[in-house]
Amino acid sequence: MKKTVCFILSLCLSFFMFFSGNICVYAQNQSLEINAPSAILMEAKTGTVIFEKNPDEIRSPASITKIMTMLLAFEALEEGKISLQDEVVTSAHAKSMGGSQVFLEEGEVQTVDTLLKCIAVASGNDASVCMAEHIGGTEGEFVNLMNQKAAELGMKNTHFMDCCGLSNSDEHYTTARDVAIMSKELITKYPEVFNYTTIWMEDITHVTKKGESTFTLSSTNKLLKQYPYANGLKTGSTDKAKYCLSATALKDDVQLIAVVMAAPDYKVRFEDCKNLLNYGFSKVHFYEDVKKEKLAVVPVRAGVDTEVEVGYKNDFVYLDMEGNDISKISKKENIPEFVTAPLKKGDAIGEVNYYLGEKQIGKVDIVVCQDLEEAGFGDYFKRGFSKWLLGMTKL
């Protein structure tokens, strides 16, 4: 009997040790280990930070500087200051750039469209300076615009000294958080950038005094081949900065930004970003309710107009990282039976509340879609006269 009890206890202990060991390994596998000294993972639409490691340490950015250069280029395109078809002449200063380049010759002409490809795909320092001079007149003036934009975006720990990241100056610096901020601004405001950052290889044509030649742009972002959801964004490396990467990826409508800085080698920066992105996609679930501009028509009291269209003020976005079933999100619209003039376009007159189970997770204002003027004596007289006239025609 004693032997039987001992056997059973021994079996139970072995069973427990086996499964508890598996549980420990699983828990370890769920932890996120990043080798680079600075990193951050951000959801692009909301700006929610999912993971961070020394995100505010000041570091040299190398060529991820060019994210700001591209941001200002797309901003200039949007404002009509430049166009994709603009022909840009390469200056002696642009030609003199070392590091990664596409070997533009002084006097060579390329379009803005081609220069964007050279920057986004091959990280061309010469192309970056061409773009900077085209927009700012000089690289120095363009760098002033870069620093102004950084301040505008709240990049508190960033200062640029050039447009391409070649500078070894201690005054050329940023942080993983600030890189994520400018990456977010670029890809959410100008998603057309993905037309460039997803190019793996493409030929451009040099036309110079020496004749015509073909040069093949090859992407520096190896994640485009290594990671199925990758769609950008920018690599960077110098002796001072070591290996940096701002990687973007899209899966199931979730757009993530993973930034690593000062990785010890190029393989680590890619592996770290893959680990960050996998972690994010396993953790994040995204719910979005797109803005409804014409939700309903509501009667107006005391107004020149007798009715008004109402709609949502903005989209509703909810990011779940708790593993909840977001398909169970519900909403309740609270629209008044009438509104009273005067009101300005965009004034809130109700709200739509969102729930996950019994818990309210957010709300969006319901607003009027136009200005509503208060009716005067003349308006009431016209309205009364019109009713009287209508009544007379029915007699």
C-alpha cells in the first residue's frame, strides 16, 4: 500500500513538474526581448505606445533623418509648392555627398518623383540634398524647416543639422519616440508614401554630359522581403549611430510603427523590428467606426431653416490590448427630437456612446452640419404668409 501511495505521489509530482515547466517556457516566450538599446512600438492611427525601451534617450539617427525630409516633400506637394513632374537640377553640393548615394552628376536633371524613389528606396544622400534645395532654396534653409516641423509635432528631443543624416555632430540627434512621431505623421497624413517605400528594386536613368546610363535602385529595407506585412519605412546606419530602423507594417487594418536605434549590427535591427511587430500584431485589436456625415434630419425650432442634417463629429477608434472580443462592441445614438436656433456648424447636439459589454469605452459628438440662423419677424411673416397662400389654393 505504501509503495502504491509513493508511486502515485511520484507520478503526480512528475506530472506537475512537466506542465509547470511548460508554463514557464510559454511565459518566457511571451516576453519581448529587444537587443537594441532604444526601441518603441506604436499603433499609427491612435499613436498608442504598445512597447518602449529607453524611448527618450538622445541618439544619432543616421539616414532615418530622411523621414523628415520625405515628410516635408509630401507636405510641399500637398500645398502645391512643388509637383512630382518638377525637374530638379543637381548642384555641386548635392553631388558632393558621400555615404549612400545614387551618383547624381552636377547639372543632371531628375524629377521630384524620381528623387523620392532615390530617397525612399536607396537612401540617396545626393537625392535628399537635391530635394532639400528644391524646396528650401538651400539645404540650410530646408534644415530650418525640418526643425520647425519637429517642434510643431512635439518632437521635444530632436535637432537636425542636415537633411540626410550624414552629420557626425552632437547637435544632430533624436530619440526613438520622436522618430515614431514623425513616422506616424508621414504615413497617416501621406499614405501615398507607401508607393515609394514598398519598391524593392527599380531602375532610374542618368542623363549627363557623359551620356545616358541606367542605375538600379535597391531597397535598403530588407524587411520588405523578410516580413510579409512590411510596407516601409527607412533604414539608417553610421559609425556614430550604429544601425537604426523605423519599420512600418500593416495587418488586418492595424498599422504599426517599430523603431530601433543603435542596434549593434544590421541583422539585429531587422530581427528586433520583426519581434516588435509580431508582438504588436498578437496584442492589438482595432475597432473603427467611420464618421457619418449625414446621419439624420432633425427639426429646427426658432430658425430660418426648419430642419437640419446632423452627423458624427469624427471617426471613433478603439484599440484593445486586453484580448477582448471587439466584435461585441455596440453603440447607442442619442439624437434630440429637435434643435433650437441659432447654432454654428459643428455644434454638438447629441452623442453616440460605444460599449464593450456593459462598459462604456468612448463617445463621439453628434453635430449639426450647417449654420442655423435664428428666425426674425420677417421670417415668421413669410412663413405664415406661405401657409396662408397654400391654404387658399386648396379652397
